[in-house]
Amino acid sequence: MSMAKPMKAALAAFALTTAVGATAAMAETPSWCGPNEASLALLDGFGGNSWRLVTTASGAEEAAKCPTITQYEYADGQGNTQKAISDINSMAARGINALVVFGDAGPAVLPALTNAHRSGAVVVPYRVDVGGAEGENYAKFIGSSFVEDGKSWGNWIKEILPEGGNILFLSGPAGNSQGLDELKGMKEVLDDKYVFVNPEPFAVTNWDPALTQQVLSAEIAKNDKIDVIVSDFGPSLVGALPVFKEYGRSIPALATSDGNSLACFWEQNKDANPDFKLFTVATGNDNVRLAVQWAVALATGGTPPADNIFKAPVYENSVTGQPNPVTCRPDLPGAIYLSAELADDAQAKAVGQ
């Protein structure tokens, strides 16, 4: 994989850290920022898509709210488990006080996290379940409400397809806990009238747009009837959904996460595709903020947040317009997420546009 995007992410993060840090002294110090100075690193198992770039910038912005964080580092595992492990080991060896880790490889990175924890670093994995236990393998795990996302998607599917239908579920790397939890949530509300046509437990895309297009093309060829697609990274579908036209079929309903590129694609294609309804949950960039708050609190002697689960709300519904209609912002880059806290211009900077 090219180093261009990982480097872009790191540069964007440091630029935002500098910009926010310049005003941090004038802002009220958050309660999770304690009096003790500390260094912090954000480590991605894979940092090479727009979601990760915005999330990296969001993490840097959050850390910069605490004036006692004196050093911020970033590392991209580039989708390579061994590099992700090496990054964790390297940061711990350098004496970085707090590590916030998106463990894409799941339990494969647990030994490295455990070693860093035992060396004295505050280790906070988030979003993807890495196994292990708090206090033994790391300080705190900051989860996300993926089961609730699955329930939200399932309830919407029941509303638009009350008689049942065929579902194609796409998620990231094989075995990732996010996809497994989302499937659990869907199955809690969907009965046997709803048939998952994908390989169990989900079609693997690695959250990569190019692979998503390959997978979707293959699934369309195999399945004459797909009533709804569920995906936990909606923008990765934008380049793939036109494949339906090649088969003379309408784009089906889509339950997914938000993204400006996806909203604009829906706006441009909804009239020509009568089945193309869209329902999104917030894509969850701000999950990193909660993880950073916990890591900073534990490393600096601050007050930890009350929550340890990030709750992504339902964001858009093209059928009811509640809580929001599908909103395309053609004046902004496609590769941003209007549900995220990070300002629009900062998101544009993070993705290099």
C-alpha cells in the first residue's frame, strides 16, 4: 500500500493538533484532562480511507483540548497485522504514556497490547473487540453500540419490507467484531422471512471500496433478487452500486452508515432507481473522541467520562425524513461525514481537499 494516505493522515493530525493547541489555553480545560503531563499515540490497524483520515483528525483535535498532553503521535498499520503489532511495540518502547488503538486485526494484537499495558502505558483499544480483559490486558475498552445499529437497520427493514425479503450484508475484515455485533442486532428483530444471501456471517470487504465493488458484482451475479443491502461503511458502496444498472436492475434499499458522497449519490440516482431507499446511522468518527478522553484521563489524572460505549444515533431516513432527511452537500468534499463533530473545513483538510 502506498504511504501517501498514511502520511496525509499523520500530517493532518499534527496540523490540527497545532491549530487547536494554539487556543487550548484560552478554552476551559475539560474535566477528563488532569494536571500530569503525558504523551499520547493513536494507532490504526488500517488508516487508508477517508473515514480513518477524518477519525485521525478527530482524535488529534480531542487530544489537543488537554494542555497537559505534550506529545501526540500517529501510526498506520496499513492493513498489515505484523506492522500494527510492531507499531504498538514501538510506541510502548519509546515510552509513550497512553496508546489509543483501533485493533483492526482483533485478538491478534492482544499480546502486543498486553505487553504495552504491563510496561506501564495506558492502553485503550476501541471500537473493535480485541479480546482480553480490562486491568489485565489493557486499561479500558471503549466499545460502540453496534448491536443497536443492527437493531435500527433491522427495524427499518421490517418497515419497508413487512412481508420479508433477501438481505445482502457487507462488513469489513473477516471475523471483525463490529460486523458480528451488527448481525446479532439484526437477527434480534428479523425473523425467518428475511433471508441473508451473503456468505455467513457477512460478505468480507475489508471496508475497501475496490474490494467492495468486486464483492458486490459477484453477489449481484449470484443472486437474482436482493431487496436490501446492509453495509457498515456506506461510502465504500458509491463506486459499486452502479453495477446494478449493468444487470438491468434497480439499486435496492440500503441500510448503512452516513457519508456525504453516499448522500449525493442517492440524490443523483434516486429517480432512476425506484427501489433505492436510504437509511443511515451516524458513521461513528467520534468514537475516537471517547477513547481519547479515557486515555487522557487515566494518563494525566483527570476525571474519566461517564460512558464507555459510544452510541451512534440514527442519522438519515429517506422514507420519513426523520430524524433527518438525506442531505447532500455538493459544496463539500464527498469524503466527509456530516454526522461527525469535526468541522466541515477541518474534515476537508484531513482528507486533502
